[in-house]
Amino acid sequence: MNKISHASEKWQHTHNFASVSDAGERNTRYVLYLTVVTMIVEIAAGTVYGSMALLADGWHMGTHAAAFMITLFAYHYARKHANNPSFSFGTGKVSVLGGFTSAIALGLVALIMLVESVMRVFSPHQIHFNEAIMVAIVGLTVNVISVFLLKDHHTHDHSHGHSHGHSHSHTAEDGHEHIQTHDHNLKAAYFHVLADALTSILAIGALLLGKLYGLNWLDPIMGIVGSIIITRWAWQLLKQTAPILLDASIENDYKQEIVQAIESDTQDKISDIHVWRISADHYAAEIAIVTTAPQDTAFYKDKLSPFTRLNHLTIEVNTSNQAECSG
């Protein structure tokens, strides 16, 4: 029994497909500290000086601080449970879920901005230009620092890949390829600081024109423009993350190429094929083959070796007689 267990080890492998950027996580923590400090200062100053602009921006910073905490929690959870057998394919989708959640938060921020801006178009508020410009400049400074901290890390390199096959005999091998992976969790944090930076730039422009030329209506209009742009970013992130969480299949052309590679010049026919994402950048495939001349799984794996996007491969081989019996 021990000999069998020992021999089976070469067919065993981890399912750690999580894309965790250590540098990105560290810099997100720095951005969170910056955001929280700025939030406290703005809320305190707004309370002391009676400035709604300072108070509003302070609480706005609070929503982004919450988003950064989601980002950091997702990293922590993915790392802690990386080898937890409760997750069939590891924690590769945790960062995707973090990005999806943050995208919803970003959309809510945009909606609040839109509603408040529209209300101010029809019911203008008195603007304390000097205080509002000061807070916008402080906010922009913090956001620019944050953007540069996160910019180079929301896409990073990660090397990993493996496959295994099932039939009457089993085979497994580890393969490595250099691929560029996408961290949707970190991308969401990046979009949050980018959204804040955009809001600050639009606000400074509108406030300066309002102070110098009396164009007070520009302030809410810029708010509406900013909310529309932020909504587009949130929607873009939702479109990227939702299909991964829902196990959407790979492009049909790629799937057809897999079918053609197996079926060309042989009696092999694919009776069932599923290809889906198990992380932001890793795909699993389950392929059932019916044939009159079955080969071992190494034969079929060799045929599929050019398909480097398949990181976890399961192959089932059936003879045509077996298929008829089961039917």
C-alpha cells in the first residue's frame, strides 16, 4: 500500500492558480494608510471650518478606504487558503471576486456622485472656493502618489501551468510557460485611486473657473462628467470579472481548434468538451473522447501541447463498444 501511495505522488499536484502580487499588496497597504489619514484630516477640518466640501471629500475617501480593505482581505484569504482542499481549483478566483466587489462599490460611488451633482444643478449650494480648492489639491496629491504606487503592479508576470489526464492509465506532467496575468483585485484598487484623481482634477478646474469667472454651474456639471467616466470603468471591470466567476467558456474558435487537433487524421471523436477559467488567467479543460483505437493519455496530451492556455487538463478515453453499451 505504501509503495502504491509513493508511486502515485508523481500524478499528484497542487491547484494553486492564485495570482498574488506581493509588491501590489504592499503598495495597496500604503495607499490605504494614505487614504485613511487624508480622510481623518479632511473630516476634522471640515467639522472645524464648517466646510461641506471638506466633509464630503473626507467621507468619499472613506468609500475608497473600504475598497482597499476588500483588496487586502482578498489577498490575505487567497494566500491563507491556497492549498485548502475545500477549493477544487484553489483560490484563483478570490482576487477576481475582490475585483468584482470593488467594481460594484465603484459603481455606487459614481451613482452617489451623479445624484448629488444633478441635485446641485437645480439647487445650487454656496461654494467656499478657497477651502474647496485646498481640499481638492490635497486630495489630488494623495491620489497621484497612490496612482504611481499601484500603476506598475495591476498587471504582472506570473509563471505556472500544469495538466493531467484520465483514462485506463493516468499520466501527469508539469509544464511552465511565461504568461502575463491580470490581477483584477489590484486593478479595482487602481481604478478607485484613478477615479479619485479624476474627480479632484475636474473639481479643481471647475472651482477655479467658478472663483475667477463666476461659473458656479461648472462644479455640478464636472461631477456628472466624472460619474459617467467612473461608471464606464466600473462596467469594464464587471464585464471582465463576471464571466470568470460564472465559469464562462473559452472563445469558440479556440475550442474548435482543440476539437480539430484531436479529431484530425484519426478515428477519435470528441463526445464532450468543457473549457473554463479557474482563475483570471488559467483554464481547465475536460475532454471525453470516443475512439475505435484508444491510445494512452500521453498521446492525446501531446496533440494538445500547443494549446498553452490549458493549464489543467482532464482526458477521458472510451472505445466505441463501451460507448454503445453505456448508451
